[in-house]
Amino acid sequence: MEIRDKEFSVTYEPQTGGLRFAGVLRLMTKDYRDIQELLEQILRAAPPRLDIDLQALEMINSSGLNTLSRFILGLRSRPQIQVTIHGSRHVVWHTKTLTNMKHFLPSAELVFH
């Protein structure tokens, strides 16, 4: 499953549980609907393992962070899903924001590359 635009892509591979965000996400709140639906599908499917790869996500606006944070909070109700969040030390906002996001889902493993 993939949502692609000229500035970003969001890809989910159900076989591996890989969820990858790349590019620059700066949509209006209402324009996150497709991404939000994809994330809700993942929550409903409740895969045993979920690797959220944000390493190639260069920028995300507050509406995008809100969408991603709601997804992470939704994972709290699915404790059977083993979650790993991958970030990059080279993307300035990753370290602080992803560390704060781990507070939403303490069981997640946070890995910086």
C-alpha cells in the first residue's frame, strides 16, 4: 500500500510490517485523510510487528505530527504489536520529537541511525 505525492510517500508492506515515511509532509489537516485511513487499517489489522521508518522524513508540519501521534497513541490499545520506530540523527527534529513520542508508547523501541 502506498500513498505518494510529489513531495512525500507513505508506504506500508503488510508482509513485513514495514511502514515508511519519506520526503516532506506539510499538508492541510483535511488532506491527511488518506494517510489517516491507511494508519487506521494498520491498527485494525494489528500485525505482530510494526517497523515505523521515519529516517527519510525530512520535515512534517503540526497537522502531520498530530496524525502520527494519534496513530502512536492508537497502538497503545494494541499491546500485542511489537513496535520499533526508526529515526535519523541527521534530521534535526527526529531526536527530540521521536523521544517525546516514545512517551506515548513506552513499549516501543526507538532506534536512531
